[in-house]
Amino acid sequence: MEQRLALHASRMWLRSRQFRRFIKKLGCKRSQTLHFTLVHDTMARKPVQPTSQSKARAMTLHKQMKQLERQLSRITLLTRAKRPVPLLRKNKEGYAVFMTVNYREQARGDFQAVRAHFIDVDLNKISELLHTSEEAERRKQELQADPVEQIESISVTRTKQGLYRLLAQRGKRRVWQLKRKFLVRHRKLIRGSMIVETKNGYHIYWVIRKGSIGWFVPIQRALVRKFNSDPKITDLARVMRVPGFYHRKNPASPYLVCVKRWGRKQPFTQAELIRSLALSL
């Protein structure tokens, strides 16, 4: 019993340290307000009829950095009405914890600083657009028959433009293999970056000092092209998963999001990032 308690305390200390160090690594200042979004991992994927007893799919919360409790188990964030919400309890209930990376003091105010450039590498999904149903069916059969890809699920839907979107999900072992390959293939390009490991891939950050807000979107788009990463990660208001909390889309198999590598001490400049990665804006 004592050993289990000691192990639990040790894990909570490590999770707390990951959370706080991540925030500091992004250059957040003690006087700044941090903005968080909690999204229910399972409710976000399927429609539900709201009732007076139902949980909210998502909630926006905030708190000044200097007011954040040191221990993860004690952290409460505030709603707009300043109602406290226990962060760890919500994560246990199935809510994923996201944070707005770039800085603005008010939740709906103008952005005042670029804290980092970043990409979301999702190695679980295969997403393709095809012109005809025959092409989509043929590609579907190819993927299902491919033992390397280890496809667990696959679907084809028609878009408003009349195209056919194929979406397949790889198995856990295949994702693990692709994670290793990604780090090896891009080791020179991601040198010095902060790497956060998620269930299905990586969030990679290049912490920035004195960045231009006007350059943010062009650089993000160039990073997406460079790494073939999630194309949605281009807006200033983008939120990202926070280390130290669980990914619970599969409640039977929660995954702790954690920092795999902290990166170099000195932040990048945007000009250095463009030059070192040979980005085409």
C-alpha cells in the first residue's frame, strides 16, 4: 500500500513538473493570463442530445500564471463567471486539456505575442481525396489488404464538392513504428525543438523570441508543407494539448501526453527558423 502511494505521488510530481516547465518553456510570464480549453475526448466525436444533466462538450477557462497552484492535483481554472473548475478532476472525467499557445490577455482580445511556431504530426490517420467512388473503393481495398499499414478502421464519405474522402486509422503498433521513423527522418530539421509526444504522433515546437505576428501564419503554412503535418495548425488562436494530462479518446486505454525532449535553451528567431529549415513562404 505504501509503495503504491509513493509511486502515485512520484507520478503526480512528474506530471506537475511537465505541466509547469512546458508553460515556462513557452516563455509565459507570471503576470500573463493563460487560456485553456477543455474538450471532452469522447463526446467531441459523436453528437449527443443536450439535457440538464449532460456534461458540456467543451469549456473555456483561464488563470494568471502567478496564481496557478504548484501541484497538479490542486490546480483550479476559472470560467468567465470566475467559477473554479478542478483541472485534474475534469481530465479524469474525460476532458482533454488544451492551451492557447500564443499570448493574448483577454480570451477574445487581439494577440500580442508569438510564443512559438509548431506542428501537429498525426501518424494514426490516412486521409485522401479521390475523384470517383471506384477510385475510393479501389484504394480502400488496397489499404485493407496491406499488412504493413495495419488498418483498424476505414471509411469513405462524399464531400460538398463531389469528391470522395477516404479516412483510415492505423493500428497502435504501426503508429509506434512511424513515430520512430519520423524522428530519424527529420532529426536534423527538428534539432533544438521541443517535442511533445501524443498518442498518435508529436507536437513539435520552435519557441520564438520577439516574433512578428504578421509572419506567424505564413511560417505555419510553410511548416505544414515541410513536414506534411496537420494543415489546420496555422491560426494564431490554435490550442494544443498540454503535457501532464491524459488523452482519453479511448477510455480503456488512456495515454499520458508528455514532453519527450525540451529542446535548446535559447529561443529561435523567425528569421533563423526560416533559414535553418529552408522554409518557402
